[in-house]
Amino acid sequence: MKHAETLVREVKYVPLPKAAYEGNLKHVKDNKIGTVFGGKNEIGITVEDLMKREAKMLNFARAVCCP
């Protein structure tokens, strides 16, 4: 995550806001797991709005990762 923005630009992808990389790195360091998507696709939501959500474990994720 520390070099994500540079690597993303190198492969010609669109980088996320810097705060997104920082927030994701904090989640990894804090051993947080889960998703902020709630198991469905959403159109029109911003990265900033996603970052405000608390990650939750979905039933299928629990079965695969944390029985």
C-alpha cells in the first residue's frame, strides 16, 4: 500500500485518493476484515463515501475465511 499510487500510475490505472490508500493500510495493520459493499453492486458511490462505512463480514465471507 505504501507504493500503490506509484504502481497504479505505472500500469496506467486511475489511482484512488491518497486517503484511501492510507485508510486501507490502517485496516490491514489493525487486522480488520470484511467488506463495505454489503454484497451488492452500487452505481454512483464515491470512494470517500465507501471509506466512511464500517466493514462488515458477510455470511459467505465468514464461511471461507473465518469458520
